[in-house]
Amino acid sequence: MNLKKFFYPKSICIAGASTKEKSIGYELLKTIKIYGFNGKVFPVNPKADEILGFKCFHSINDVDDIIDLAIVVVPKQFAEETVDQLLQKKVKSITLITAGFKEIGKAGEEAEKRILEKIKNEGARLVGPNCMGVINTLDEIKLNATFVAEKPEKGSTGFLSQSGALGAAVLNSLRETDIKFAHFISVGNKADVNENDILNFWQNDSNIQTMTFYLESFVDGKNFLLPFIKNEITKPTIILKAGKTKSGMKAASSHTGALSSKDKIVDALLKQFGIIRTDDLNELFNTAKGFENFTLPKGNKIAVVTNAGGPAILAVDALEKENLILAELSNETKNKLREIVHPEGSVENPIDLLPGGDAEIYKKVNEIILKDDNVDAVISIFVEPVMVEPFDVIESVYSINSEKPIYQVVMPLPEFWQKYRNSSQKKLPLFRNPEEPAKVISNILFHEKAKVKIQKNKSEYLNLINVKSNNEIYTDGYLTQEEIVELAKKYNLPIVRSEIVEANEIKNYTVDNFPLVIKGINKNVIHKSEMKAIKLDIKSKEELIQASEEIKNNFSLKGLDVENFLIQQYVKPKHELLIGGFFDNSFGPIIMFGSGGKYVEIYEDTSIKSCYSCEADIDALINETKIGKILKGIRGEKPSDIEVLKQIIKNTIRMFLENSSIKEFDINPLVLAEDDKYYIVDFRVKMK
Amino acid sequence: MNLKKFFYPKSICIAGASTKEKSIGYELLKTIKIYGFNGKVFPVNPKADEILGFKCFHSINDVDDIIDLAIVVVPKQFAEETVDQLLQKKVKSITLITAGFKEIGKAGEEAEKRILEKIKNEGARLVGPNCMGVINTLDEIKLNATFVAEKPEKGSTGFLSQSGALGAAVLNSLRETDIKFAHFISVGNKADVNENDILNFWQNDSNIQTMTFYLESFVDGKNFLLPFIKNEITKPTIILKAGKTKSGMKAASSHTGALSSKDKIVDALLKQFGIIRTDDLNELFNTAKGFENFTLPKGNKIAVVTNAGGPAILAVDALEKENLILAELSNETKNKLREIVHPEGSVENPIDLLPGGDAEIYKKVNEIILKDDNVDAVISIFVEPVMVEPFDVIESVYSINSEKPIYQVVMPLPEFWQKYRNSSQKKLPLFRNPEEPAKVISNILFHEKAKVKIQKNKSEYLNLINVKSNNEIYTDGYLTQEEIVELAKKYNLPIVRSEIVEANEIKNYTVDNFPLVIKGINKNVIHKSEMKAIKLDIKSKEELIQASEEIKNNFSLKGLDVENFLIQQYVKPKHELLIGGFFDNSFGPIIMFGSGGKYVEIYEDTSIKSCYSCEADIDALINETKIGKILKGIRGEKPSDIEVLKQIIKNTIRMFLENSSIKEFDINPLVLAEDDKYYIVDFRVKMK
């Protein structure tokens, strides 16, 4: 069902309105009143006839009008019956602010489930429980149904907060941070309405330009991503994801699993599909401001204007950190600048106007450099000196019309801010630290680039999403060596020739050609190197027998038997690589590539992507690793055949997508041998 | 000469005082007046008789009293003669605010040199030029001799800024950031007084508790570090170093050089000697506040108290990022908490008091957890809800007396701040973001740990500092193979057996034992792998001859001759390591250790330290690298003999310190062979 009434109600009912100051039921109503809701307000309280000038109803049933949106703030023991009454009244949009549900344990969880079932049965939608309400700043609505009595200014950001308190902290700070939004919603326990619903709703709401999310968890990561992959979500989406954890996947028997913490997966997949992830709230809203208030930079060549050296150096440090380029100004530009800039200043980027730089000089200088083809954006920094008024400088620079963005940093005396808020014409955002704009520019460029990639590869993505699983493998646990060989053959994966020999039969084994590798197998042993279960480069029958004895010995030292020996062709490795895959319960199938061998966990030279990876994603998967750079050939070395490698990766992805019964697989090492061919030396597949 | 008069003058002369509002000469005097300097003020202006109520002198000579400190703000064309007059008047402390010297080029540089020479001849000291003055907030002085007319509050931080503007930006923001300091000094071009002088001055000034620096360069890095290494500087020292650059050392012919950017050196050496380096100004002052206002945490086990989930999660994320530990509360503590904390809250760390948590609950909860032996420090977070007044919560928590620190984070409505500034008893610092205290705690623990290390190893450090250079090697350019062998022998460095054979003589070369390595040598070729100049594991004379032909061929393809062949013992590498050293012009001798081989620049698995490294530093040098972790033995592998490796590193350090004519050296690879012994396979030494 549509979520529109949550943000655009014509009438609201506050179930649990109160006459008691400082109670939520009172403060919420007061906030609604102060902000001036453009619709009907129906407070419900069994005893009161009037609260804060609103006529009060003794029960929901008494309300003699249609209720578009109900905000429920009753004590939790009355929550369920209140929802019942609302549903009876045919209310389809309910925000349950009341806490004390899933977050407090078993009893709360069950109550939450019951409520949700009722909601679903009636085709209604529920926001919360355990949330702090909703805001729409647009003139035709003007609804602040939270209990923070601030008057947020109109903007075009959508802001969803999983944490009510984080939302409250942002609302508390509005007068200092100048954050503006169109919609705010606190989703609390996300029993029904969650980030996936809101994402799709905002994409289709023309009042929303940029979507921002504070999340502690994804309800369903795969379905959060799918609309991005399908190019259905095109608005800039910016996420602060908290609750990072170092611990790897629980059932991390594979290298691939052990190397992938939940946070790494979130990081990699958001990045792959152009979703901006920020480090903190400040960056979250700065980035939204960057998208909404300025033209977008077309490239990464940045000019810095300043009246002081130090802050400019900090800005340049930040540009470098974000891989942005300090623009090389043309001679024509520098000549023009020389006519204006103080001779002791600098016409080289960063352009230093010295403390005497005033509104007129700032404006002219900015106009000149914006015309330089080598400049994509300007960061204009102003530290308030004694002799120049900051307000005039800021206003004159922001009065410039240009297709390129100017981001102004200002470091003034405190009095400046009130003057700017009261008197500025455009009230464009200002940055307080010289480091901030670089991050904003970098986030914007990242998003624009990813958008192009997704548009271009839409059909390739759709093909992958639509792969049907054949589910032909039904084994439990790990596939046997025979099954592995069969699978490798089916998906054209270059596994080395190998044979299994019973431990006692090794003496009778007829060898066809050397060199060989011998591995001891016991189904309880996963990491063979720890057991000293492997001997490489065996050149004769005698060596083979001797090696088998040593391996048996190593096993028996750990109280284990060798059940079988695996005899394999030996390939001398030039490089050891890893390809792995695993199924993440939230985000679905994931592919990993990187340095392989026995030190993978130490080197951590791996990259991950969703299995829904287009050609460009697979290129990135390889290039993001150090071994990927080495494979491309450095220091005069011949590059190895990356196309072959890419095909192997694609084949493993196809294998994984077509066999949804595979839980995880590990190819480690995939050897790039001296003959420049790839060989899979160890391949393990674990079933769900 | 002593710098005391710069901070503690009894009389000051303002040369260039002006009657013109908004001019520096006027604003500076106004600022001095507003702040209420506790001493005599002598403005000098050739035309005025009185400015801002001060009697004005027409020339410096007219001043009929002793001048402790002169602040010069005359136009630059009069700067030199003003200094002359001050020196004639026997003024020994001069702050030259006037700009237009070294920073504008040749002419300015020469004027600056002339002034400096005069200053030195008279035994005076000069701060600046191109700076913004000095502040002392202590009651007996009360000097704000800058042109930012703020009234900084008294504190115990020393703050030095190389950039005047950065200093001004900090001063502009004081009323919002609540930064407090004892001394502020802007050192500008650092013609005479620089960070090294101030560092030592502040160490010996009992009014200074913490020293903070904004630097864009080090005048003399080695002499900045030496007092730390000698344990002469014991006060917490916190640096924001701007002007990072990716570019490696200019003459980076060696791997070691190419891997060490100036910024990496700064980073590593500050870290080695317990100097805190911060990412931004906010962290700089937060850390100073942490040292000065709270007891120091004794360990890294942190409890978090909160009235809201979201901010606590952000705090926990930050703790994890800083390798701090979320304290495990004792059962006793949890039982006590259960009596107070709302049943739907949490008594597990982070302790959630829910929005109803008020001053009384906050105080009691904090008192209980401070008594838990598993807790070293508390982060107490308060997001202002409707029903609880933030001021009371903050005050009650900060009223607790405990040997353990509590850091409070508050996210209130803007009105709170003014109330806190006006009415708080202790006015202890508050943090605005849940992420901030973790960084502060981490910085403090880092400093305390390093301090212990330096105290403990003082004599070892002194021995290294006092190593005398013998300077026995006088070769230019690279040492020859013979010289290398001799050097290795002298310092007990395990170089492999090797012999040089003229290119034409290779056919007549008598081989004693295999396997061997053959390398083509041409003095213009540094990176042998790029030239395909090496063949490994040669097992017969025939292979040797064939290899030599191939190498000759590879050289001739690049238009080069093979001059000689180097025939070496072949050791089969288990691991390839790198030890390198180079002389940094600012910071002196540097040692590097890490993964070696031909991909060093890609893997970047190296660590650097000053050659003044005690045993613990060398342990860290190894442990900070991934290969170091591998050498220690992982996954059941036998650890290699780290003591032998450490001895080799120590020997190279001794070699480097005793031969100051060595510019850089590169041991790459140092091979850890299958026999678990170390072999130097390639050793290059470049002379100054």
C-alpha cells in the first residue's frame, strides 16, 4: 500500500494526546501546533475535552471525520487496542511511537507480531513501533509530528533515521547546523515500513531530491540493492550505517567467509551500486547539501581561493586524500588574476588573496577561475580578518552565476552566523572546515560515475538477476572431490588433473608423470597447511612414498588418520590467487577475488562484489587488489592474460547463481603458473 | 636567549600603532586594551599623541622605560629600521607581525636575513615575521597581542600556529568551541623562534600542561625529536601537521626511498616518540582538553552510558575503530544497575537508561560503573529529550569524584550551551559527537604508553644518539660489490657468497658448487628485474652459459652491454624481506623493514622508524608489518628466529650510524631460506 498519507495527510489523529506538560502526548501536540499543520487535528484522550486549543475526542470512534494518519503515543499496554480501534475506523496509516516491543525481548516481540498481523489483515501500514514520528516541511503540509518542538526549514532532502534519538539529536541541532529537509521519518523497530519502502517512495516523490538514511541494520539488503541494480533508483542516496563489527561471518570455515565481515560486505555493495556511505552525520548532510544546492562538478580538477595559507593547505590535503586534483590554471587565467590579486599573494592554485581580499576581489577572482577550462569546481575559503566583513564576501561570491559549483568555507566570529541566516539572499550552505568540500565533491563524482555505469550495463545486470537456479546438486556438507571435478568441468573451470587414492593403496599406485603433489585427506581437516598435509613438487615414486609416510605421521601426531591421498599434477606457481563466493543472508550472493595461498588472512588483499556484477565490476574486482595490479604487469613484466581470469570469475559466478544450494565456495589457490596459464589447485564447495 | 618576555612581558611597545580603525595597528592596540594587559603599554606612532586612551610616543627612542616586548606592525618598508631602533633601545624580544618577507620571494628573503643577522648580533630573539602575535591568558599578564578582539578564557594549553590565519580561525571560534589555552603564539616565517624553541620553553613553564602545534613544516625534525628521545620532554605534545604530500623522496633510486614519503616519515617518527598527531583541529583541542580536565584512564576498557541507542552505537563503533574495549561489567555491577535502570533499558554495556533517564539516575549509574574494576573510563551520552533538562544531567555527572575519567557527550537544543557556559560549576569540557571521546582516550593511552617506553629505554636511546661516525668510506655513488662484501663482513651481515666475473670470462669460469644465481651488471642498471638481468637456480655449467647469453641478449635489446656477471650462491626463498635505511634531511637516519622482493612498491608492507630505536622499537618495526606477523609463525608454522632478524637490523643501524657518509642502503631481498637462515641476496649502498 502507498505510503503517501504518512507524509501528506490531510487529517491526523493523535491517540494518547495528553494534558500533562513534558509528556510525549502533550509535547507532540504542541509541536504540531507550533509548526502549524495545514490539516485537521484530532487529539484523542478519554478524559480531556480540549488540549492546547484543539477539540479533544474521548475515543477514536468519536472522531467524526476521515483520519489519514494516526500517531499513537498511548502507554504500551493500550497500544494493541488502540490499533484495533484505528483499524476499525479504517485508518490505513499508523505511526506507533510507543516503545516497549521487540527491543525489550520476547513479550514485546510477540505483541509487535500480533499488531503487525492485524495491520496486514486490514491492508494498512505501520511505522514503528518505538519511533519518534514524522515531519513534512513543505508549505502545503507543515507537519512536525515529533516531540522536538523545533521548526525545521523547508528543504528537499528525505531523512530516515532508524534511531529516534539520532533523529532527535539532528532536530535539536537544526538552528546551528542549518540542515534542511523535506521529509523526516523515524522508523524505529521497522515492524512493517522499513528503509526499502521509503527508498522507493521517495524515488517517486518529486519533492525529494536526495535521500539520506541513518541505519543500524538492513531489513533485506538484497531488496534494498535491487532497485539500484535495475536502475530504478536514480536519486542520490546517502547512508550512515552504524553498528560495524569486526567479527567475520559466523560459519567462517572458508577463507572467503573469514575475510568478509558484515561491514565489509555493506561497504563493498553500497559502493558497487553508487550508494554513498558516509563516516558521520556531518558528512551525510554536507553531501546532501552538495547535491541539492549547487550545480554538479563535471570533473575532479579543483581550484582553491583563500585569504590565508593555512586553511588552504588543509583544503589541499583533503583534496589529495580524496584523489581530487588541484587544477593547473591556464596562463590566460593567471594573467587576468595578476591584475587583481595583491602582488604578494599568489595567482597559482591555491590562489591567495591575502587578508586584504574583500568582496569585490573575491567575486572577480572566482569569476575568472570559473571560466578556466581546467577548473571543474572552486573551493573559496574566507577566514575573517579584522578589516573585511565576511557577510559581504560570502554574498558576493554566491551571487555569481556559473555552471560550475563554488563551495564556500567560512571561519568567522560567531556573530556572522545569525546575520547570514537572517539576511542572506540565497542562504546557500556554508562549510565550516576547509576539509569538508573535498569529501562532498568526491561523493558527488562517485555517485555520478556509478550512475553512468549502471545505466550503461542495465541489460547485463538484468540478465544476472534473472539467472534461474537449476539446483541440481543435493549433497550435504562439502562436495566430494569427484563432484568438484564434475562441477569444474561443467563450468569450464581449469582444475588440475587429480586422483584419489586410498591411504593403504598408495604403494601400489602407478604413476604416469611427474612432478606431482600429494595431499592427505581426512574429512575433518579443512586447512591442510596447518596439518602439514601437503607435499609439493614430487619428482619420483620414491619421493611419493616417502611423502605419504611423512603426511601419515603428521596426521597421527594430531590423533588423526589419513583416509585418502589426493594425487595432483604439480604446477609451479608464479602467483597464487583466490576466488571465493558465499551467500549472505541479507545481501545474497557475493563474489571475492584476491591474493591466495596460505597467508590470505594476513595479507587481506581481497575485494568483494555482489555476484550481480557487470564486466566493469569484474574489472574493478581485480583492479582493487594489489595482486590485480601485479597481474596487469609492472616493472617491465609481461602482463598475464586478464581476460582468461575474468572468464574464470564469470564462470564461478554463473556456477554460484545457477546452483542456489551452494552456500560458499573457495578456490584457493588459483595458480597462475610459470607457463602463464591458470590452474585451480584447491577447490572446495560447501552446500547449504 | 630565554623566551620568557614573549609570554610574560611587564611592558610592551607597539611599533606602528595606528589611529585608523580596522587597521592592524589600531585593532591590535584595541585588543590589548579590551583584554586588560597587566603591564605598561607604549604605542609608537610618529604623529599621534594618544590612541585609545594610551599615551603615544613619536619614536621608540622617546619611550622612557624598559621595553620587555616589542610588537612591530609597521609597513614592511619600515620594518628593518624599526628593528634597528628597538635593538638600539636594547629590546631583546621582538615580534614582527609585518608580512612581505621570505614568503613573497627573493627580495623579501634577503630583508628577512638582514633583520635576523642584526637580531642575532644583539643577542635578541625574533618571532615572525608574517605572524599574528601572541597571547597569555594568565591573570598576572592578560595579554592578547593579536588583532582578533576576543577574550580567550584561561587554560593550560600552549598553542603554537605556524599559520596566522589558522590561529585567527581558532580565536574567531572560541566562544563556540570553548577552547581554552594559557599561551598562544603565531610563529609565521620562523626566521628565528620556531617550534623547537617553544617546545622546550613550554616544557619548563609550569603554567603549561599540554603543548599543541599546528605545523606546515618542521624547521629541524631531528632536533624536534631529540628532547623527546632523551626523555627531556614529558608533557603531552599534540600536533596537527598539514601539507601532506604523496610524492616520495626526490632522489628515490632505492626501494626504501621510493616507499617513504615525507608524510610517512613524520607519521612514523612522531608515533615512535609518543607525540600525538591528529587529523584536524577539533581532535587537537579535544585531546588537549582530555589531558587537562580529566584524570587519565589507566586502561582501555570503556563503559558507555546513554539515554538512546543510536548515539551509543556510534560511540561503540568509534571505540572499536580505536582498538578500545567495550568493558564487560561484573555481575555485581549489573545487579546494582538493575535496581535503578528502567526494566526496558539495558544494564549491559552500553547501558541504556532510555529517554526517561534523569540527573539522579545518570549520577547513580555512573557512580556504580566507575566502581567496577573492569571499567577504566566512562563515556556518558545524553541526547536531550522532551522531559529531562540537560543542564542538570551534565552537572550531576560531572559532580562525581572518581579516579577514573568520565567524558560526557551532549546533543541538546542550542539554548543549553549558553546556560552551561554561564552557570556550570566546573565548566568541564563536553563533547558534541558520540565518536569524539574514543579518539581522545586512544590518544591519551598512546601517549602514556610511549612515555613509559622512553623512560625505560633512556640509556639505550642515549647510546644510539651518541654513536660516533667513523666515516671510513669515501667512495662516491654506489659501493662496489667488493666494498659491499667488506662492509657486510664488518657488520656481521649475512651476505651470500658471490663472485664477479667479467662478461667475456664467463665461459672460462670454474664453478665450485651449484645451485647458483647469475646477474648481469651494468652500472647504469638499478632495478635488475626490469632488465631481466637475473637467472635463478642454475644447476649446471651448461645452464650457466646459456643464462649468461640470455642476459646479454636482454641487455642488448635495451641498448646496453653486460659489463660483469655476478655469480652467487642460490638460496631458495621461503620469504623475501627488505631492510633499508636512508638519511632524511630533516629527521636524520631512518630504518625500514618489510616485505621484500620485486613487488615491494605494490605491497607496501613496510614500516619505518628512526635509527634511534630501542629493542621495543625494533620489535614494533617488525610487528607492524604483515610479513612480521608471518615470520612469527601462523597456522601452525614454526616461527622463524626473530632474534636473528633483530640482530641483523641492529647491525645495519650500527653500520648506518657509524658511517655518516652513507646516504641510503637497500637490502632487498633479505631471504629467509628453506633452511630457516637469513641470507642477504642483494645489498646496495649509496654514498652521500
